[in-house]
Amino acid sequence: MATKRMTHRKKTSFTLPLAVVAGFMPMGWQVWQHAKIGDYANIPLAISEGLTGYNYIDRSWSLGNLKSGLLPIGLGFAVHKYIGGTLGLNRMIARAGIPFIRI
């Protein structure tokens, strides 16, 4: 009679992907700079330009605007996926017992 293999699985918990969070930092810094000088009206413009590349005031689109928003976010997701997931760095961090932090 075959026996069933017993497996133990830990309940999933909250983890913070550092590469993805780091991808949001350039846009967050730009928003912080606008807020620090009191230029609250241009914060939505900065977010829109960073994520889409489109300036809705001038009605123009520029690929250079994506360097502070979508490009770093995409790179953060790619680093999280390939270095953290495919190469197994996140699994090594989890086995080492480091809580909450993942690449």
C-alpha cells in the first residue's frame, strides 16, 4: 500500500518587494519636490507624464518623460521577477529567515 507524502506549507504572509518599491522612488521624489515648494497643481501632471509620457497641458507626448516613472517601475518588476524569482534569490532570503523582505 502506498503512503501519501506529507508536506508542510507555511501560511503566506506579507512581503515587501524592494526592487518594485525602488522603481517607484524616482516618481515619488519628483512628487515630493513639487509638494515641498507648494506646487500642488503640477503633481498630477508629474504623475501623468511619468506613467504615460503624455503632457496634457501642452498636449504632447515624449518618450523622455517615462524615465522618471514607467521605465524604473518596469525595471523593478523585471529585477523582482528574474533575479528574485528565476535565480532563486527570494527563496534563499526566505530560507535564511529574513522576514518581510524580498528582492
